[in-house]
Amino acid sequence: MTTQELAQALAARLAIAPNDWHRLKANRKARASEQAAMALVYLLKDQPEEALARLQQATGWLDRSISAPPCPTHGR
């Protein structure tokens, strides 16, 4: 398994599934972990701008500067 494949497997494992979104949408550790893992994937794909954006999202979850968006299926 390559490093990139390993990072993608980790990102897939940490991604919040649609059926878990309501339960985990405000879980800062889960959201930061998801974003940090994706940042690693983008970094290994030589896409530093995307990696930085994901790291900034992870930081925002950890420092509480961002919060969960509203549910995309409510209000329709």
C-alpha cells in the first residue's frame, strides 16, 4: 500500500457518513480529524492550497472559530 493509499484509507475511515451527520455534526474532534486527514491526502497529491484549506478548517473546529452548518435536508 502506498503512502497516498494509506492516507486515503484513513480519510475514508474518518469521513462522517451521511447517516452519522446529525450525530457528529458538532463533534469537534470528529470534524477536525476528518479535515486533517483530507489535508494529508491533498498534500500527498501535491495540492498544497487544498491541503491548507482543510488544515484551516481543522484548526477552526479545534479553536472553536467555526461551528456546524445547518442540516442540508431541513427547511426544504
